[in-house]
Amino acid sequence: MPVSKRTLVIGATPRMDSYGFKATQILQEHNHEVIPYGVKKGTIGTLEIQNQWPEKESFDTITLYINPKLQEQYNQKIIDLNPKRNIFIPELKTKN
């Protein structure tokens, strides 16, 4: 079994049609330790969506499923967590 890569999913939501939801599910299916983080309360599978920023935790990967305007407020927070890699989803369209 491959080594688990601890991953923070920013933009997790209980909406089943969202990319944050789908990414969290796929990571779980591949035995990654995943921490879903978002502003909406809820669960994805057996995981509770975290609503408080994980300031002093360690992550292999951070992935974002939020629009570019919201990403700006997370830039320094992500740098401070010092992950091995970041995955930015380039163009998530927001509903007008």
C-alpha cells in the first residue's frame, strides 16, 4: 500500500457536485489522509469539514478549489504552512 500523503483541501463543501467535495472523496479512496477545509459546515463521507484554519499542522499537499479572488486571502497562510507542494485550480468560475 502506498504511503499516505496528508492533504489539505481548501474549498471543501458538502455540495456533492463541487470539485472540493469530489477531490476529498477521491483522495480518501486512494488512502490519503485528507483534511477538508471550508466555510460551510458539513461532512464529506466520514470527514467533518473543518472551519478553523489549521495553523500549526503539517501537510504534504495543499489544493485549492476556490475562485481566484478568494485565493488571495490564503496566500500567506499557505506559505506559512510550508507544504511540499500546492495545487491551484486555475479557473473555477463563480456563479453570477
